[in-house]
Amino acid sequence: MKLLLDFFPIVLFFVAFKIWGIYVATAAAIVATIAQIAWLRYSQGKVEPMQWLSLGIIVVFGGATILAHDETFIKWKPTVLYWLMGGALAAGLLFFRKNLLKSLMGAQLVLPDAAWRTLNWSWVTFFAVMGVLNLWVAFNFDTDTWVNFKLFGGMGLMAVFVVAQALYLGRYMKDAKEAGAGEP
């Protein structure tokens, strides 16, 4: 259910774009994201900081797209979000000596610090590359191609990356199971 809720705004954006065009799709994405945040607040009592950030970015860039009647703003939105997320992960390590991924996921995963650093920097790199890739597609292809890439290419690359991360983490899961097996 959470996965469906997470992808609801982008899927709605895609469908609305195919039927009514970029401006209606942008408005639909704004409304869907507001509804998503409201539902999370109502059902869980809290909203994660990255979800608030995503809401702010869609409202600002989507609003600018609609007000200026210029699709350039909405095309920048994924890149800004990717770069802010990657920048937050990098800043956490570089300036605050805090691995934000470990802070978020440390209760679910037991990993050596070197693995957490590798995981963190791989996400920083992934977000940086995705931001550049989004801009390349957005400004070298037509809007229809960009929207298709945003849904299928972006989600596909994210799925491949997550699988690669799981494979990387798999070696540490075996070590954790073996360490736990020796205990009474």
C-alpha cells in the first residue's frame, strides 16, 4: 500500500499528461501530492522530512509551471529533488559526520561503518547521475519522451539500483546471520 501511495502522484501526472497535457498534469501532481501528505498525516500522525521537501518542490516548481505557462519549471523538479536528497546525504557525512542512511535504517540493518559509507556515497552518486540524466532527457527530447522517461526510465533505473544495493548488502546479511547462529 505504501508503495502505491508513494507513486500515486507520478502515475497520476503521467495519466493526466497523456489525456490533457502538461499543465493539467502538473496541477494534478500538485493536488495528488497534497492529498498524499494529508493522508499520511491523518493515517500515521507524521510526515517524513523528505516528503515535506517533495511537497514544497512540487508546489514551487509546479506552481511556476502553471503560472508562467512554461514547462521548463516542472522539468527541473526531479533534478532539484534528486540533487537535494543527494546533497543532504553528502552534507551529513562531510559536514556533520553523520550518515543519514544509517540514522534512518540502522534499526533494520546491522552493517559495518564502511558498508554504511559505501551505501551512502552510492546513493549520493545515484541521485547526482539521475539529476543530470533528467536534465539531459528533458532538454534534448520532446516533453512526451521526458514524461515517459520520468515514469518508466526513472522508476526502472531506481529498481535496478535498489537490486544492486540489495546484492551488495547481501554479503553483510550472511555475516550477520552467521554471527547470530553461534549465539545460544
